[in-house]
Amino acid sequence: MSNNLKHTAPSFPLITVISLVLLLATTLLSGFDKSLFLFLNESFSALPASFWEFTTTLSDPWVAPLLTFVIFFRQPNFVRALLICSLISLVANYSLKHGFDFPRPNHVLAEGEFNLIGPDIQSPSFPSGHTLVIFVMMGLVSFWNNVKLTSGLLFGMAALIALSRIALGVHWPSDVIFGALVGWLTAWLAVVLNNRLEAEINTNVKMGLYGVVLLCAIWSIINKTPYSTGQWLNTAVALFAVAYSLRTLTELMHRQKG
């Protein structure tokens, strides 16, 4: 099994962070958040609801990490970085959401004033958890490869997927911008932390890493996504993750015995 050894530490994404901070400050302080939400939400309604439901499933907190694992499952060093950033993003998302406790559009706007697709979510709004997750995953791949062109493409893809949260009517633009900021920074931090660990991972630790992925994949199969259009993607990615993690665990056990 190939193992991607220690990478050159990625440089801090200063320009990206400053740009997102300025955009976030402008959106919040100008009072432009609501009007921008209504404009984008209405504009995005030109596309079918099924399109946005599938797009947002790509940023699902279970689907996105498992899909990333399926692509890079042969690199234990990457899998370790993936679990590090998943843990950080989980803590950051819930602590920030409940710390700010900002209401979602459905708690502020009247019914019929905007397009709401899918369930009426009751949790706090700021930041967008789905946006945070997709920017963490795209950012992780970006900082792992450390190629500027790749980073730009991945950032753009993450932004397009994140806009689905506005199209569905469940997040303000400021939620999405803040989620992108936290997600991109989390990805950078995860790669930096991973690079400070031993590049060579012993067999027991590898088995632990792939064991965690296996449990997460099983949990994802048991739990349904909020959007039925994307359920097949959730199931397919989770099944692949189960198969790949089991395959790797089997290889590691045989290697340990032999």
C-alpha cells in the first residue's frame, strides 16, 4: 500500500482569508444579507429543486468526507489528515452555531416570502455546516497537493456547491461565507498538524484510522439524508467506503500476521 509521506507545509492562505473576512464584514455590516438572500434564492429557483438537493448532498457532513476517503483511501497519511480535519470541523461547527445562535431564514421570513426546499431545519444558522464541510474537504485536497491552479479550481467548486444552501432557503449568504472561511482555515490547520506527526504510520494506528472510517460509513448507511434526491449518492459512497476500509483492514491484518 502506498503511503504519501510528509509534505511541504502549506503557506497560510492569507489572501483568501482576508477576502472572505472583508466579504463577510461587508455582508453583515451593510445589512445586505437579507436582500442578497432573497435575490439569490429567487434566482436559483430557475433550476429544479432536485438539482439543488443533489448538489447540497455533495456537501453533506457524512457524504463529503466519505467521498474524499474513497478517492484517497490508499494514502494512510491523507486519511489521518482527513480524520484530523473532520474532528476539528465538527467541534468548530457546533460550538460556533450554538455560540452565535443566529436564526435561519425560515425563523425570520414569512412563509411564501422565499423558496424553501426540503425539511424545516430548526438548528442555528451561523455558520453553514454544509459549507464548512465542503470547504474543509476541498481545502484538504488543495493544501495536500499544494498547487495554486488546483486550489483555485477546488475553491470554485466548493463555492458553487455551497450556494445550494441559499437555493434551498436554509442559510443566509453570511452563513455560507463564514462557513467557507472556517472550512478553508480548518483544512490548512489539519494539513499543518498532520505534517508535524510522524510520516510513517505504524500498522496499529493505520488499523485504527480505517476502523473509524468503517464505523462512520456504516453509520452513514443507517442514517438517511434530509434530501431524497441525494440518498442514492449517500448510500453508494458509504458502501464504497465500507468496502475500501474493510479491504485495507484485511490487508493490514494479513501483513501483521506475516
